[in-house]
Amino acid sequence: MDLKGRSFLTLKDYTPEEIIYLIDLAAVYKDKKKKGVLHDTLRGKNIALIFEKTSTRTRCSFETAAHDLGMGTTYLDPSGSQIGKKESIADTARVLGRMYEGIEYRGFEQSIVEELAKYAGVPVWNGLTNEYHPTQMLADMLTIREHFGYLKDIRLTYMGDARYNMGNSLMIACAKLGMHFTACTSKEYFPNDALVAQCREYAKASGATITLTEDVDAGTKEADVIYTDVWVSMGEPDSVWEERIRKLSPYKVTKEVMDNAGGQSVFLHCLPAFHDLKTKIGKEQGEKYGFTELEVTDEVFESEQSLVFDEAENRMHTIKAVIAATLGACEAI
């Protein structure tokens, strides 16, 4: 399958076959990595990594993936470039496109990464925007397939704030791949109507279903995967904490939720997670609002059903697949 020259901005742009191809390719790279087989087929190439929002997993995954492929990287944090300040997005894209074979962007509005892709002349990869997180989806799907052996007809329930990148992207991925997606949350945190309608069109072709419910028992019953994310995202004001905690506390992932899903169920989280108070923000907000765990209990997070660290590792392998495929370097795989 030829994906050379393609940007990777949202899974809406990719067919189910192309998504599965990237997951398959990631599995091949993972096997090579575990066996110590060199696969540095992009020696002499370089990529730029633009991080307007910082990250542990995304940065390490892109840098390690690029290194394994033989590439050099330049990391640009919020203070390390003039993007959007002294230089327009379009001009930044055209400059970086002359110096690098590919550009990663992690930041705010989807329109920024779309504009970068429009003007760069090289593949642009979305490391996260407010609306979509496509590289995380490949890692999630690889993790689910490794555990269950398949993806089609898997029942995935997302709990928490489903309006933004994680809820949106999981719904798209499930709809494209024939999986059954449920957003289990308060109705004001459902994904937007237009995207739900679009995903239901994808679902008609794949055999997937899309369900929105406020009922925790019904929404998690016999789910294969229970998924959640932090309730307050990077860049949001502190003022939203009180409302989110009040509205979303009924949708915390607990042992009771996992028991309701059944013994076959697994827990996923894109991380970082407030499963205890061992972080600065978690400690501060926990003391302020009187919680010791937020979106998931420590009991679930540390349980045998939790695959969060397999999932985190798989970011590296799936990002490697995206880089290699879109730069046309995987013909030897």
C-alpha cells in the first residue's frame, strides 16, 4: 500500500484498509525492535517536531521512532520557534518544508496542523490537537488487537469528557474498523452531532455501532474495553475543575464498572492519569476539591486488566509506522 507523501492529520482521511495497514506495519516494526533487527531505512533524513503542548509519550515516541529509522530530529517547544507569533503558520510550513522531510505538530486547533500540511510540501503528522489524536488511535488499536486477537466487533466504552480529541478519535476509529463505540457520560459531554452523524455513516459500511448514553450500567455492560482520559486538558483554565468533577464523577472508572463490563474487559488510558496524588497538579487539585483519585481509581489502574503501559509503548511502534509509510521507506519491511 502506497502512502508516500500523505499527511496524517485525522483518521477521517484514511480508509479502514489503510488504518489496518499502519497497524500491521507497526506490529512488524515492534517485532524487529524486540529482536534487535536494525531498520534504519531513513538514514540522512530529518524531521521537525513542533510542540506547542508538551508531552512525555508523544515526544519520546517520535524521537525514538525517528532514531530507530536512522533519522535526525529537531525539537521545537513553545519558546523554540516563532510559529504564529513573529511568523505565520504558512511561512513556517514553507521554511520547515525546505529543511525537513516531515513535520510533527502537537498543539491547539486542528486548523493549525491543517494549514501546516497545506503549505509544507512534506508530510505533516498530528501529534495531538484539540479535536483529534490519530497517532494515539493506532497505538490503542494495536494494543486491543494484541490482547484480543482481533478488532472487528470489539465493544469499546469511553467514559468522561467525550467532546474533544480522545472521544472524537476513538469514535472515528471504531466506526471505521467495525467496532462498537459507546460514549458513556453526561449528555453535555457527548461528541458533537455532526461528527456523530459522520461516524454513523462510516458505521454503515463497517458494521459498527455508535451509542451515546448517560447510564453507566447500560453503557459499560459487557464492554471489552473501558477507556477514559483526564477530565481537564492541558491549556484549560483552573475554573473548569469544579464543574468537571461534579458532572463527571459518576463516570469514574471503578472496580464496580470493570466488574459490570465482565472478566474479559481491559482498561485503557492515554496517560497521564490522576489515579493517585503523586503529581504536583493531582496533589494541588486533590487538596482543593477533596479527592484522592479522579477519572480512574488506583485499584483499576494498577490491576491486571490495565494495559496502559503496553498502550504507551505502542505509541513508539505505531508512530514509527506512520513516519516510514508516509516517507516511503517501508518497502523492505
